[in-house]
Amino acid sequence: MTLLIFGSVAVGAMLVTYTLEERSHWFVLGFAVASAAAAAYGYAIAAWPFAGIETVWSAVALLRWRRRVNAAATERVG
């Protein structure tokens, strides 16, 4: 039961942070963390395709977060 709750919270957090991504780069980072948590859930329940896709989503979100942070830093300097 605890594992099911963990997975539900992870996927719910993905939905919320994805919806709020335009407000702040912190929500993009939150999406990356939530995706990593969903991937961990997928590995824990042996749902390998789900876990693999969530791992990729997490990596892509981390790259998007880094780009947004760098762009914001460039805007402040320039």
C-alpha cells in the first residue's frame, strides 16, 4: 500500500509541476525530481517500460531546467 501511495504522489507531483512550469524554473526542477520518483516507483514494481520512460523524462527536464537557469543568468548579466 505504501508503494502505491508513493507512486500516486510522484505522478500527481509530475502533473502539478508540469502545469506550473511557465511560472518558474523551479517547477521544471520539481518536474524532474517528480519524474525521477515516478521512475523509482516503476523500477520498484518492475514496470520497466514505465520506469525507462520516466528516467528519460527526468533527464530531459533537468536539461530544460539548466537551460532556463542559464538563460535567466544571461539576461541578468547582459
